[in-house]
Amino acid sequence: MRASPMAICSALARHLLLVFLVLYQLSCATYSQQAVSMRDNLLVGRVDLAKKTAEQQDENQDDVLACLNKGILRRMTQDYAGSNQILEVAKQQIDSLYGLSISETATSLTFNDALRDYKGARYEQILLHAYMAMNYLQLGDVDSARVEILQADVKMMEWGEQPDENPFVRYFAGMIFEAVGEYDQALVAYRKARDGYLASRSGAMLEVPLVLKKDLLRLLAMQGLTNEYRRLTAELGLTDYQPASIDDNVGEVVVILSSGLAPIRTETAIMTFSSEVQGHVRVAFPVYAQASTPANKARVRIDDKHWYMETVENVDKLARQALDEDMPLIMARAMARAVVKYQSQRTAQEQNDLAGFLLTVTNLATERADTRSWTTLPKEIQMTRVLLPAGQQHVSIEIVNSAGRVVDTIEAGVEVLPGKLSFLTRHWVAPVPMKT
């Protein structure tokens, strides 16, 4: 018995739908799979494999997130020029994405947020400038580092909202201003950094780092601002502090370590009641499913002396805070999409059972959360400042676990400039496997 034309059409439609769903699911899963693959390799110390995975993607360099991840992975392998080349591509693309197109907005409202061009959360955009500045410092180009940090300042001023203030980047800017001899600017940046840390404490972020307190007092003393110096020494509980003098026989090294990995977003979905359709609709949204855990601490060792590093940036908390702040808008868009999809399904169902079925399944398949984020960023950033004799010095950065045991050591050389500020920046995620 031959099948009816309607049955043939129905079977064909179901097969086409299956093909569509498979292709769609594969395209949606691509980023998550790549992110998990990169992280898995990084967590076992295989930066080389993580970088290989990243470099094989986005040959045209038109995907912001791919460029951001390549930039960090190139930094991890100390390819600072290559890192800045690809981060500059990401930066220009982000700048071009301001002024979202109407068509893109309509697409995201029809299908899902993951179809929108990725321009990064604001904290990611600021850290992009910070890492480009670090790259320039490693390349010995302090003037270009200064330009990058000024661009970050412009962004924070344009946004003008306290949650978008990044006290670490303010502090980092002050150190760069010091390095080029702009002490007035450095003092302004240190003040802003202190204010930023104080404001962020209400969000359970970080205390004002001791190293920043001392830098602020040192510059106040250098600039002869006696009244403010006395007031702050009492306010900060550092009445016994005496700024160290730097002569032509010594220099200062700023050691910055990016430690661990930022959290990764996953998808969850719920059925929720909509008053507009008087029924339940399905909405998907991103979450950080894994709990936040402390990062390993680090210390600098030179010969038999140790300097413990302080946490100056908690990227893990920045990521979670950014998602919390965005969640009301994310849920509003998800509910709006769900209502549109529900109404389109009902209209299609009234006209044709098959069309209604196809649209229902398609709508369910396309309701996906946007789980994209810059996941090669560190969990946190630690730093310290060390006075050393001028000349070439060998520095060991020791990674210390919660039991106080050294689990890994980063060895590096640095040229200490007499009477000047030098920078040493590194990344650490996990020990590199021993070669057999």
C-alpha cells in the first residue's frame, strides 16, 4: 500500500526537522565543547594543547571570544607580541559592536541570546586593556602600556557606574604612571583604587591590599602632602610605616600573577507561568553551577627571602556579580521570547497540526542559554612589589596550597633598573606535567 502524499510530506518534514535539530545543536555546542576542552587541558598543565585547540578555531579572526582566548593562551606561552596582535583584533571588534543592530536584536528575541554578537561583559573589556598593557610591559614598551591603561580609564569614565569601577586596574594604572615618572597621575590612580576597593567591600569583594596602602602613603610622602599622609597613616593603621628610599643601586620589581581559571557558565531551564499566555512556558538561562573555591596562594622567593603576594583582583566574583546584575534583563528577554514562540505555535497549530508540531519542536530546540564568557581569564590576580639590587635578577614564584606546601614554582629572570620600576607578569593554572 502506497503512502499518501500527506504521510510522505509528514515523514519528510520530520526527517528535515531532525537534520535541522542535529545541525543546530552541534553549532550551539561548539563553543561549550571548545571551552571545556581548553579548560581540561589547562587544568592538567597542558597549555600547549589548549593553545592548539584555540588556534585551530576562527581562522578569519572575526569571533571576539576566540580572539580573547587566543590572546590569553599566547600570553601563557610568553608570546606577548602575538597575544597583543590578536587582542587588538578583539578590541576593535568590540568597539565596532556598540550600537546593536535592530536585526540582531530581533534575531535574539526570536531564537536565543547566543545568536547575538559577543562583546564581553564590562569587566572583561577592562581586563582586555589590562592584559594588553601587561604584554607591552613584558615587551619593554611602557608608553604603549600607558596608552592601553588610559583607554581603560576612558571606558570606566564613560560608564560612570560604581559596579564598573575596577580598583585593580586603577592600581595597575598608578604603577604604570609611576614607571613613566607621572607621580601626580599615579597618586590620583592610587586614591581611586583605594576608593574602589572600599566601595566593593559591600559586594563581598576585596579589602584594600596592604601593598596599595603603602604605595599610597609613599607617594603622599614623596609629594610632600603631609596632612593627608598623617591622616591616612592613622586611618589605615600604619602609623609606624616608613617609606623605603630607592637609590641608584636598587630598583623595584612589580610581580603580577594571574592564578587559576575563571568560572564557566552552564545552562539551566525551567517551566514558569506567563500571565500573557495564561500558561507555562520554558525559559533557558545561564548559571554558574560550580561553587567558588579559594585559589592557591603565591609568594616570591629570591635566595632565602620570601614575599607573599596579595589578591588584588577576584575575577571569579566579578564574573558571578556581572551575571547577577544581568539576570533580570536575561530573564525578561527569555520570557518575551517564550511568549512569542508560544503564540506562534498556537497560530500554527490552528492552521495545520503538522506545522504546529514542527514549530513546537523547533522552538524547544532553539531556546538555549547564552553560556559564553572569557573562560581563559584567571580566577584571581595576585601581586607584590620587591626592592632588589640593580641588574639581572632571578625570581622564583612559588605556588602554595592550603596546607602551606609548595606545589609548583615559576622561574623567571628580570632586569632590575636602578631607581626604576620593572614588571614581571605570569600565568599559572596547574603544574606542567613532568616529561618522561
